Amino acid sequence: MLKAVIFDMDGVIIDSEPLHARAAILALSHYSVTLTTEYCYSFIGSTAKHMLEVIKDTHHLTASIEELQEANRQAKIELLKEEGYPAIPHVRELMQNLTQHGLKLAIASSSPMEDILNTVHNLQLESFLSTIVSGMQVAHPKPAPDIFLKAASQLNVSPSECVVIEDSYNGVKAAVAAGIPVLGFENPNSGKQDLWSANMICQSFESVNATFLQHMHSRATKEAITIGETERLYLKELTPADIKELYRIYSAPGVTEFIPPLTNDPEKALEHLLTYQKYAYGFYGYGFWGIFRKTDDRMIGYSGIQNRTIDNQEEIELGYAFDSAEWGNGYALECTRFILAYATAELDISRIVASIYCQNQRSVRLAQRLGMKPEKTYTNQGQQHILYVYDRAET
């Protein structure tokens, strides 16, 4: 379960990397060392001290590390006086949303503590943060996991209960080494960073919120995601443990009159479900979800949306199946109303269809009660179907 989010600072909270690179180039020019921006970007995520140690060894400089650090610090101060650090758009709103959902927040940055505290003060982030860790406080800089393990320890959570947000190769590598799921933030001003080891990558924080990170964390830790709940039901991703219940539901009288039966081979059904988890849930973020009754946690059916080619057109189709012993209780209407609202609001899907056998009057009535409109009749494998459509623009 997700309990905490750990933010890198440079390139994630403030867009500081271009200024840092220019400061290093300016400082080292006084020692007859010519650096490029790309070279400086290769150290993003690590400490300035580590970069200067490498430069000192590579160029056989006689100046001490302390002297080089001071030159770099003075160059940075001069540039900051002229420009300052711009905040990354939407990052403050994200922090506010996360704390409102009860998540603990930390900053774990390779920058000196003084710089981190200045940023926190300037952006008024104090009320959101439970702890701050500087790379100067640990033995090994990123890509070693030390800084994230220390942050998790200070938050009093396990690494597996956290998510890290990072913009650098070194930072992502450090999070992975710490055993923490990581969201890669693709900041164009952080250079060409390899973020592909991250569990997910985003280019903006505008659509990132607590739900987004909770789902990403659940996916990374292989937990079934609970999609949401209605007055009497909750919807959860299907797991291998649900196979037995699916067979029970499909064996109830009348259930397979208008839908194909499950395979007679449970092993194949399990294999299909595992593939479904990986590609439908993992890639699209939607699929068919188990429907569970709140009063007894009993699985009474499944429902959801899936990609399907219907009459030579790619559609997103609403589907469902319920134990016939539960028919007549209004569960189908309750959960499909939720799914349509969830798909349009959370997944930004504007058109959802239901392909219904003409003889299936129970489903026809449900589609009509959902506000779906008949668009056309078509033939599939010799059977007449009606295509009902839910269009967000018309509701």
C-alpha cells in the first residue's frame, strides 16, 4: 500500500539543471577546464562534489575539492541573483493533493541542505513535507540507493510503501536499487536522461495525483487495484484467486445465453488472466473488473470496458456478467453507471458502446436506462446486434 512519496528536487520541483550546468562551466573555466552542458548533464542526480572530484582527477587539477566547490558555489550564487530558479509547473498542486489524501512527503535531493531549505521556503512547501534528506548526509550519492533508503527510514515506512519521483538516470537507478517504484519525469531541461527503468514516465504533473500514483504503485508491487465503489459494491481488478469464482458465476443458469462460456481448461483461463493483467490493466489502465458486494466481499460478477473491433470499427465496449442468482437487485445498473462515470472522468474516454443481441432484452433495457442511444443494427456471425452508444458530449 502506498504511504509516502519522495521527490527529487532539481529538475522535479525546480527547473535548476540548466543554471547548475552554466555555473559549473563558468567556475571550471577559471581553471582552464572547458566543459560542455552535455557533460554536466551526465552527472544529473548525483552531487556537485562527485562531479568536481571526477573533473579534478580527469584534468589533474592541483586545486583542492573545497576550492572547486567554493568556486562552483560562487558562480551559482551570481547566476541565481540574475535569474533565480523557476518552479516546475503543477508540482505544488501535486504536493497539496497528495497530503490531502494522507500521504507523507519527503524531498531527497543531492543538493546541499541549505539549497533545499531555500527552495522549500521560497515555494512555501514546508506544510507538505515530513522530512528532507540531502545527498551530503549519506555515504554514497545517487545512483547508490542510500538517500532514498534514508528518506524512507525517516518517514517510518518501508521502501516498498513509497514512490519516488525523479528526472535523472542516476536518480531512477538509485530508486530501483532501493526497491522503490519510481515515476520518471521527462524534463527537457535535464538533458537526454535514460528513464526507461522507471515504472512510468510523465512529461507533466498536470494529470498526476494521488490516485495516479496509488495505481502506479499497485501495478509495480503487483497488487490488485480497487477501481472504486458504489453504494453497495466495489470494483477491483481480477486476480488468479478470482478464477474459481468466475467459473462459479459462469456456471449459473442463463449466464452464458448471450456471452461465450469460459474455457473448460482452468490453466488456460489462468494464463489468459495473467496476460490480461499485464496488457489490459497494465497498458490501457482499464479492462473487466471484478464486482464485489460490500456486505460480505462476495464476488457477484464482473464488468468493465475493453477495446474491440465492432463492425470493422475500433471501439471501447462496455460489458458485464452477473451470477443469475443476483439478477433483479439492480447491481448491473449500479456498477455500469459507475463505470461510465469513471471512464469519462478518470480515463477521459468520450465514446463507449455496447453491442447487444437483439433478443437480449434485459441488456437493451439496461443500455436505455444508462442513457445509451441505438446507433445502428449490424450482423455478426449470422446474429443481429444493436450498437448502443454513450457519448459524453450528449450527456
